[in-house]
Amino acid sequence: MTNIDPFIVKVTLCADVVWALMSGFQEDIEAAVGLLKNEFGSHWSTTTAVQFMSGKDAHERISRATTGSKSRLLGAHNLARIVSSELKLGEVQLPDGIDLAELKATMLAEGVEFPFEEKV
């Protein structure tokens, strides 16, 4: 992953850990954490990836991501905030209506269906 902004790489790899965690498959989690450790060092873990993804720094990096990957990263950011809040991994606020509106707008801009809306 050379020639790519290392901060976007970090956000992407941490998002992969969050999504793997949501899958519930231990092999997927271990593989995602392994890639993160290979790129950024052995101190990374599931916990540190979730903590990083739940933070403002990750959100700032996501805002600079290219369209096409932004909704996936933003979704992982919001999931990480929920996990961090529930597991008391830091002082993280749960996503609110503004966060959902941002995710919805991003998904619609990328042509991704927003799954939390009633179809009429």
C-alpha cells in the first residue's frame, strides 16, 4: 500500500477490523488485525483499531477519503463509536441524527442504498 496516504491506509485497515468484528468470524478478525499489524506495528489490536475508528482523527481522515469508499469508512466509524461506548473503551458519544444524516448523504452520493429507511 505504498504511494497512498498512510492515514487513509490506517483508517481503511481499522475499518476492515471493525467490519470483521461485526461479521463475528474469528478468522476474519485475526486476518484484518494481522494486516493492520503488518502495516503499522505489533501494538495494534482489535481494541486499538476500534478505539481509533471511533475517534475524531478517524472522522477527519474519512472526510478526506475519495468517494466510493467513504460510506464504508463512515459506517465503520459509527459502528466503532457504538462499540466503544457500549464497551466503555473511551469517552465516545453514540452516533446521533447528524451522524446518520452524514452517512445517508454519503451513501446516496455513492449510489449505495440507505438501509434504515422505510420504502414507500
